Amino acid sequence: MEQEKINIWNEAGKSGLVLGLVSIVYMVVASLVSKLGATGATAFLIGFLNFILWAAKLFICIWLMRTFMLHFSAKNPSADNRKVFRFGMVTALYSSLLFSAFYLVYVLYINPESLTASFDAIMAQYSGMVDSQTLESMENMKSEMPAISFFSNFIWCWLFGTIISAIFSKNIPSSSSDPFKDQQN
């Protein structure tokens, strides 16, 4: 039993590393594309390219998660749906932790002006709608935004991966859905 837990955590760590790296590569490429600074018709093309990149990342991550879950099930014949789900959930945990940590490093050290510019744009947009105390509270929250973005990103990515794992684990392994498997000769 203890060996199975270690196997799930080790295998999920490798899979989570791959999924996290896919998301990190997407983030780096998307940030480089957004720095092209186009206007007019080229801005539409860059926006369309960003959408295509996002859709490709989403598809690749979902496909990889399913592939990793199938591979885990094939490698561990005793794994039932619950263990496959647990593997997918731990994979999502590792992946989201890696991606969120990179995002935190990105907004703190690599491109700190990105979070500041976004926060300033929001402040400018809502400055006419809220009172001065609310604006002051929002301004005081600015220093905490990297930590808030880390945890919100971590929770969102892990929740998304857990839902994908729950969906895929219902049919992996397919033999566990046989209600008569214990009664066969």
C-alpha cells in the first residue's frame, strides 16, 4: 500500500512537470507576442494569434493529462478509477504549483511592470465609481497582488486539473466498469 502511494506521487511529479512546462512555455511565448506592440489590423492578428496559442495550450494540456492517466493505468494494472483519479489530481497539484511559482517569479522579477500596469489600469477605470477610502484600500492592496495572484492561479489551475481528472478517470481503466469481473472464472 505504501509503495503504491509513492508510485502515484513519483509518477504524478513527472507528469506535473511536463504539464507545468507546457503552461510556462505558453506564458513566455504569449508575453513575447504581446510585446510586438502592434496597432490597427496587426493588433487583431496578434490577438488572434494569442487566442490560437491559448487554445493550443488548453488542448495540449487536456490531451497530455488523458495520456498520462492512461499510461499510469496501463503501468499499474491494479489501479482502479479512484487511484487513477488520485494520480490525475496529484499531477494537477504539481503542475499548478510549478506554473504558479513561475508566474510569481515572473511578476516579481522578470516583468514586474506587467502587474503594476494592469493594477493601474483597473484603478484608473474604477476611480470615478468608488469613494476615496475604497481607492486607498485598493492602493494598499497593490503590494499584496503577487501573493494573491500566486494563490488564485494555484487554486484555479489545480481545480481545473482536478475536474479534468474526474472526467477522464470515470473511463480509465475501462475494465473497472465491468460489474462481473470478480465472478469470472
